[in-house]
Amino acid sequence: MSGAPTPAARPVTPDDLRFMDTALALAFAQLGQTAPNPAVGCVIVQGRRVIAAAATAAGGRPHAETQALDIAGPLARGASVYVTLEPCAHHGRTPPCAQALIAAQVGEVIIACGDPDPRVQGRGAELLREAGVQVADGVRAAEAQALNAGFFTRLATGRPLVAQDGRAALFDADLEIGPDESFQEALDRLGRAGITRVRVPPARATAR
Ligand SMILES: [Zn+2]
């Protein structure tokens, strides 16, 4: 039923924004650590209290949701789960997070933005809804787009996001162009290697 507007389960509250901001902060802290996977933050709330919080581990797994569910244990039942990106729906090395959330019998999942990965693309939210889990989407969407800019750029173009920045920790790699390759070829190579965010250090850009 893609494209059909889904009625919101309930209005977005200030608490929703606060908990999503916590999830976003966790994810931003992992930028540069999780390629080729996106840095995702997940916060599990029960009775307006955070009972578990996690972000994608260095190297891209385990995913944020499975770690947070492990922390929450049986308390996840009926809980509100805030996640910065649509939970995955595909079987990789581990079962999909959407499945894990369903198995934990969470009450609702609040998503900042959808995952355009062709293996997910709405399927994560759909699986949850089919299982009777309430789903709200687009909470802090603009912030999530900024968070996922590198991951989304590589998905769309096969190449990483390129930015001049003094902060190496926010990037998967610095841009190094080999003697026999063009700028575009270097980006293609980095994209193939799973790099989502590549940095041009400011000093190198200005020094002669
Ligand atoms: Zn996942």
C-alpha cells in the first residue's frame, strides 16, 4: 500500500521529539564508524522513561535496535521504540530488526525517516504494521536526512558524500586520489569499498 497516507496513531508529542533527539544524538556519535551501514540510534521508552538506548556498533553491526532490545529484555513488551531510520526488513547475517521488534511485542515504533535501501524501502514499516505494531514516521525527518546523508548518497549514486571538514571522526575516510585515477574514479572506488562519507581535510584544500 505504498503511497497511501497512513493515519497517525496519535499526535506527535514533545516527549516524542525529546526521545527522538536522544536517538539522533546516539547515531550522530557513531558517524564515521559504521560504514557501509548507516549509523542508527534507538531508544526504548516505557512509561515516559528510557529503559534502553543503543547505536549501531562500530563496523555496522549489531544494529541499534537489536542491542536496545537486548538491554530492555522483557520490558520491551508494549514499549515505545524510537529509531532514527526505518528498521531493516532483510535477512543479512542476522534476522531483520523489524522481526526482532515484532518478536519483542513492542507497542509502537516511531521512525525519523524511511530507509531507501531497495531491500527495505517501506518493507520494515509494513512488516511492523502487519504485525499490529503502531508505526509513526517522519518524526525529526530533516535531522535524520542530515544524519544519513552519506548512506543515502552512496545508495543513490554508488559514491560517498564528499565534504570539506576539519572533523575526521565524522567521516569513514579521507579522500586520497591515486596517481592513475581521476576524482570520479576515486569516488567510485571508495563507494565500492563501502565508504559513505569521505572527507577533504581543510588544510590540504588550502595549502600549496
Ligand atoms: Zn537492522
